[in-house]
Amino acid sequence: MSAQVGGSAPQTGAHAVIADAVDPARRPDVLFRVRRDEGHQISAWWMIGAFVGVSAAVILLLSFVPGGA
């Protein structure tokens, strides 16, 4: 049961939440999340470079494993 006090519409908690909302991409505890423009895509070269870098690191680390050929 809810009784209205005065003549205004009832207030909900959503109004306070929206008013205090913080953009998740701008939170100080988020290090690498950046809001990009709509439709923005990263260059494919970043993914190619990441693949080459991770592959080189794995090969380098596996070269320290004894018993290899």
C-alpha cells in the first residue's frame, strides 16, 4: 500500500540512480577501458602484432625447457 503525500507523482529510486550515474569508461579504477566513437574499429595490425609478440614470447620461454631437440 502506498499513499501519496501531496499532489506530485511518487518518486522512485531510479531517478536518484540516474542522477548519480558514472560512465563506466570514465571510472578511475578502470585502466584500459576507453570510450571510442561510434563505429570505430582498431587496426588489424594491432591484432597481428599481438599474435606475433605472444608467439615470440612462447617460443622464447619454451627454449628454456630442458629436453628439447
